[in-house]
Amino acid sequence: MTHSYLPLILTGFMGTGKSTIGKYLASKLHYSYIDLDTYIEMKEFKTIPDIFNEIGEKGFRKLEYKYLNDCIGKYDIISTGGGIIENDNSISLLKNKTVIWLDCDIDIIYNRIANDPHRPNAKNKSEKQLKDLYLSRVSRYNEIASTKVDSSKTIECVYKTILNHIPCEWSVLERITWTDSIVVLKLCHVIAEGASKLRNSQAKG
């Protein structure tokens, strides 16, 4: 992780596509990726719902901050949980990072996450209750976000929009893909081989 704009952190309400888009970005740009909730589950050997049940949301937010701090030093792209902004320490940590706020219509969100047992804050909530929770978080997403992106569009469209809204040196990576690098390396090899043959023929002459 050598670039100043890294890590790139995806935030936003649950169901806005943070994990899906994070994986896609990492795949396209050949960067390391982690989903923060997955990281927490790996470290704690427990599911997110189990952690909520054992120590409550307040306890979970403390763990979330701890592991966010870990991930920031280890990964290039990080997808956070929707409630990352419920902890003041997490907000302070994110304020100086490149944070992309993924957002879409609450109806789309509700259809994606309604009664998902893996989302403690969505379980058994009506669309109105989810909307109220969403509205209570909007100002804090805005507070930490470098930019806001509509994630209701196609994943390729979201990807290109993100590239257009982050530091210009990141956008250069869009054109320097792994395939391009292989082509350049092969070209260099051909040139070097040609130069070697030319030197040998001149030496013989």
C-alpha cells in the first residue's frame, strides 16, 4: 500500500452493495480487499448476530473500531458495515481517509435486506423503521465521505463513477491493468532479444 489515496473505504447503509462493489474494484485494479464484518467474524470466531447477542450493539461498535484500525494498515480496499458511523472513534478515524459513500433508494435497500438474518439491525424491521434508521445516519455518512455514488446503477457504471471521483493517480490504474502490464513486459522482452541479436551479429561481423 504505497499510494496516498489508499486504503479506499466503502461505506453506506446496509444493502447498498459495499461488499459486491468492493470485490469488483479489487478484482479490476488488482488490489487487496477485505469486508470488515467478515474480518471481525474471522478474528472473533463468531457471527455478527452472535456478537450482537452477546455484547450488544455498543460492544460490537468497539470491536468494529478496533478491527477497522487493523484493516486500514493491511488492505487496499475495505467495505465497512452500515453502522460504522455509530461510533465516534470510527468517524474520527475515517475522516482523513478516502471514503466512498454508496447510496441508493430506500425501496431498493429494503428489497435487498428485508428479514436478512445476518443483519441484526434489519431483522424484523418494517420499511418505515429501516427508513427512519437510514435517515438517522445520513448526516454522518455525509460527514466522512469524500464523495457519494449512486449504487443502484450497474456495477460497471458504479466502478467507473468511483474512478472519476477519487484522486487522479488512482484513475491511471484503470489503464494499467495486469493484462496491459503483461503486454508491456512481452514487448520489452522482444526489444531486448532483438538488441541482443543485433549486438551478436555486429560482433561476428
